[in-house]
Amino acid sequence: MKASDADILIVPGYKNSGPDHWQTRWQAKLSTARRVEQDSWEKPVREEWTACIAAAVNETVRPAVIVAHSLGVAAAVQAIPEFTKKVAGALLVAPPDVANPKIRPRHLMTFGPYPTEPLPFPSIVIASRNDPYCSHAVADETAASWGSLFMDAGEAGHINGESGFGPWPEGLMVFAKFLGHLDR
């Protein structure tokens, strides 16, 4: 599959992805990409976020490919039961440990716990060894339970603009290769 064969849904996390974030840059670069908007980026409510993601998936014309970051990963995974359209695959970057009572702000825990059964579509989880929102071991275990390919990003922080991931060309290369292996 090529990017033009898919409706690419950019799903940011808590507080949205700013102008220098790799998600924003990819959205500008990929002609079929659009951001899933939320009513409140600052005070996420699980039911509202999952409903917005499900609506975006269910409105697609081509197979949906989800590109989620941080809390967007949690919301996208929790929205799966509401999908009525096919999702071809998902790139899930820096999932937070929403079952960790030490996560801040605490209301992010309302997006957990994660389901532990395999996802109904191919997926890749990319996680860092020093992400302040999720340990490497938890991200690896989560990816394994979802049947996702797990990719170790090394010492990459939260894989966002603040940790030096503006354009993130390596991630875009992984995404392009992933797309190439997806069925329409």
C-alpha cells in the first residue's frame, strides 16, 4: 500500500502535537493525512477522545492507517470496539503506562488499563528506553500482548519535539516500509 491508498489518521496525545512535532510535519507532508481533532486537548476525557477517533475511522473512504503518539495510542486502542470500517494498520509511538498510578496528570489513568488481546490489524509499537511516561519493559509487554512488532528507539525520551524529534526521518522511513507491507 502507498500513502495515497490510505486515509492516514494522525492521533496526537495530551496537549496535541505542536508545529515542530513529527506528527504535524508528517501531516503536512502526506497528502492523505489528517489530524483527529479533540474538543479538549488539555483535559482529555476517554469517552470523548475515543468517540472522535472512532468517528474519524468510520468516516474514511480508503483503508484507515492510524499514526498515534502518547495518549493518542491509548485512546486509539480503546476506540477499537467502536470501529465499523477497516483499519489497515497502526503505528503506535511512545504509549504511556496508563495503569501506573504515578502518571501525571492523574486523569490520564482513565485511559487504562490497556486491552491485553491482539489488535485486529497489523501494528508497530515504537518506544524509548528512557520515556518518562512508560518504562521500556511495560511498552515491550504491551506490544507483545497486542501482537505488535516492537521497535526499540533507544534513549529517545518521549519521542516528541522536546526530546529532539522534529521531522523524525527515521520514523517516516519505518512508516513507509510498514505501509508497503499492508493490504488495501
